[in-house]
Amino acid sequence: MRFFIAEAPPHQKAIHDGIELTRHVWLTPREILEGYNRYKFNMVVPTLVTIEELAHYKTIADAITATDKKEINAILTIMRKEKGELVEYMPDGRVFKNMPPSVL
């Protein structure tokens, strides 16, 4: 997966294709994590890790500036099916269970 960051112009109107994306909402990274932790919505691990990183920045300018000299390394997880659950092991030791997609 690849993620891009950009500042949206003021009063930007978001639209979606109505097929793959059928609705949307503007949220801060912290609001996204709060919703995720309250089981309001699911995220795949790469998206969750990216949102966790973005939550550390106070402004979009801070987040964009942080990318100037950022070295991007591949994050290679290990996925296993254990006791009927899909388990994904991160290189930093974190473990995620039954995250979407839930098929192995």
C-alpha cells in the first residue's frame, strides 16, 4: 500500500464514486483512532499504522514537513491462522487479531 499526504484547499468538497466508496466523513487522525477503538469501523493494518503515525502531528503542515527527509522502509508482517483466528505480527512486536481482510 502507498499513502499520500496533501493539504486540501479550504472549503474542499469531497465526492466518491458510489461503488467502491459509498460515503465519507472528514475526521482527524485522533478521531479516527477513537472511532476504531470504540469499534465504530474497521481498518486494515497498514491504514491503522499510518493513522497512528499521523495522530502525533498537531497540524497538516507538521505532518507534511515530517515527510521531507523521511526514510520509508517496507514493513513486512507475518500472518498466521491460529486457533481459527487470523493473526498478524508486526516487526515491532505488536499483534493484531482478526483484522480485515479476515480471509487467509
